[in-house]
Amino acid sequence: MKIFSAPQIYQADKSTIEKQQISSDELMERAATQLFEWIHSRLRGTQVRIQLFCGIGNNGGDGMALARQLLEHGYSIKVYVVNYSEKRSDDFLLNLERLKERKLWPDFLTKDSELPEISPDDIVVDAIFGIGLNRAPDTWVGHLIQHINESRAFVLAVDIPSGLPSDRAPWNPSHVVRGSYVLSFQMPKLVFFLPETGVYVNQWELLDIGLDEEVLQKTEADFELIGRPEVLPMYRPRLKFSHKGTYGHAVIIGGSYGKIGAVQLASNACLTVGSGLVTAFIPKCGYDALQTAVPEVMVLTGSRDKSISGIEIPFEPSAVGIGMGIGMDDDTVAAFGTFLKEMERPLVIDADGLNILAKHPGMLQDVPGLSVLTPHPKELERLVGKWKDDFEKLERTKAFSVKHNVVVVVKGAHTIVVYKEKGYVNTSGNPGMATAGSGDVLTGMITGLISQGYLPLEAAIFGVHLHGLAGDVCASKNGYEAVKASGIVEHIGSAYMELLRQPETENNSGT
């Protein structure tokens, strides 16, 4: 599913109006009808007080049109116009007059108005600002937003929480509506998925307002939301007359004294995701532990006991994951640098492998093209530099990807896979996955997918989603707090089954 920018959404609205030969007011009426039907299907006429706060732009027009429909169906409503400017959109004025024709006169709020009383039992509809917000709300409007947030009422935000810009971090974090539920028109907004801005969106849902399908299909978006419909076509089914060699021989390189577990997790995940053969290359101290813990994995060791000082693989691997637990000893850094010069296939680089690259940026020129880098936020900062907000972080990551021709997995609550100018926002996963070793598992999974023949970008997108899905299955059985990295590995098979599960069909037999 595409994630459009604000200008792209405005263009889609404009094109829809032109192609379908409708007025902007008719498109607004569609939006209001979808909002009303969502509310009415849940309340069914329940006499709860609904307070609507409407701005004087098109978002406020949506709120006005919704208020009219609620009034016509007998709901108890109170409408406020947040009068923050002398300018008004035509569609707002039209819907204001329609509301007045039905004998409902909104209260106009200005900087001199008292804050309205809001009960925790009320429903608040936030239609103050839309996606076009390009400056900080006036202080008095910010105080109104704080008042709404402090009311403990259920807050339903129209399209986007008011005070939240669509293309940058908020000017004042306390002057943003915290939406209990956000009803977004046609497509989600990028701000729903970023750490700094996603906190204002508890839950969200899309409302189809009938934007022109051809326009939506032809418009290229910088970001795409990745769910089951996007991932399933990437899946490569196993063939009957295949063998372990068909699915590649992956190598996992890493580990040092006290950190062999990272390689164990990555190797086990690599095998469990479907790699035909997996060999781990580790220092000697981990040999017995790894052979015992994961007997299906073959083990090679370097010449040293506690760290890796040289990397020699006596065969041509189909995929390599490197860096987890490897440490940053001088000899290890030198071995890593030499290995990069020798490798031509794309690598999956994690943890200390990334830290080595950040400390020795000259090595980046030797990283094979299309390699997949899997940094957590601090590792990413070391690679691309500090950022002022999540939007600059993504821009810096895109520039880094373009410069070095690498895929970057930006880990987070919604992990984003970035390749050059495009980002893929993942929808699976849960807070329980914020646990030691979860990243090692992800690295192993992506390596195992590349080993089976998935292209690196596909492997990153598919692997991130499957990793999150395995975590979701694990959390559903154990709870968030009890999710462990080894548990994620154990549920990779269940994640595949969930991904491939046939949707339930409706029973029309009448029994």
C-alpha cells in the first residue's frame, strides 16, 4: 500500500474531482459519510455527547458535514469552530451554512474564549487541522489541544491528529492531539509509523472515499506500507524435486568470548527460515557450545580462541551474514577489512560489523553492492550522522543508501527497509521484540532468504515482515514480556503458516 505525501494527496483529490466530474464539496460529503458510518456502526444511536472541534479549512469542513449527518440521525452534538484565522475555505463556509440551516449554530472559539467543558464520558471529534498544516498552531489553539488531551475523553481524529505536520516533527509536542483513533482518508500517513510522531496515533483505520484508482496506481510514492498482501507475492514455494543444495549454503560469521550466543541465534534462524545448509565461522571458544546447541549447523573456527583474526571459507557461500558479537579487536577489524575486499556477493552486515564500518568509513567502498545493513538506531547514527528528527534520519539513510548502493534496515517499532530513494514500512512485530538477540535473529533470517535465491531487497522486506510475524505469534502465546530471541526463532515456522494461511470463506450454506 502506497504512502502518499501531502502534495500527492492534494493532487489525487484534484484529479479525482476532474476525472469523476464532481465538485470538491461532493468529495467532502463522501468523506463525511464514511466518518458518519464508522461512528454510527459502533454507537447505533447511543446518547453519548459528541463534541466536534472544527477548524476553518477543509478538515473543518469535513467536521461540519459530519456534524450535520450526526444531527440528522438524532445524536447529541456540540459543535465548536476553532477560529484561528480570518481565512476560510469555500467548502467549510458551505457546510457551515448547511448546519445553520438545520438550526444548529456552532460556538466560535477565539483566544479570548473560555475552554469548553469536556467530560471523560464524551466523544471528541478532532477536525481542527488537516494534512496541510505548515506552521505551529497559535498558542491559544495549543492550549485548547492540551485541554482536549487532558480531558480523558475518547478522541476521534479526522485524517490526522491536529497539530501534527505531515512532513516534519511537531513544533511543540504538547500541542498535538493524541488520537484515541484516527480515521485516515484513503491511505495512511508516514507520520503514523515514525517513533517521534506515531505516539500521537493510538489506532488508525482507513476510510475509502473513492479517489480515482488510476491516479493512485500511477503515482509513484517514496514509501510503501508492507503487510501480508505485499509480502505474499514475494514468497518462493519449495519444489517437490529439490534438495538441500537447492536452497543454498549460508555462512554466519561472528562471535567472540562471551558472545557466541549471537552466532547461535543467527545460525539457527538462518537454518529455520529455510537455508539448505548453514556453516558458522567463529573463534575456537564457541565450538563445543555451538555444535551442542544447534547440531544441524556446521562449524568452522579461526586460529584464535577468543576472537576472530582471520576469515577463511573453503567454499563459495550462497550468502553471508557477518558482524554479530564479533568484537572490535584490531586483528578482527583487519580480518573484516580483508574479507570485504575478497567478497563480491552481497553481504548481510550487523552489530559490530556496522560499528567497524562507522569507525573505518574507508571500508565502505569495499562493501559489495546490494549488501543489507541492519543497524539499530545508535548504529545507524554512527553510520549516517546525527539527525534532528525522524524525517532527517530517513533522508540521511536514503543518501547513504544511494552513495554506497546498499539496503539499510532501519530498525524500530515499524522497521523501515530503505533502498536508495524508497522506503518500505513494516506492519508486523510488537514491543515484546525489544529484547536481546532479536536483531541477531533478523540477520540470520535475511541471510537465509538470500541463500535461497531471494534478491537482497526482497530478502530484507520479506525477512523483516516474517521476523515480526514470528514475534507476534510468540507474543500471542507468551505475552510481550516473555518474548525471547530464541522464541522468535521457534515461531518462524508458525509465521510462514500464518502468512500462507488461506483466508476464511463465508459459509453461505445456511447451516
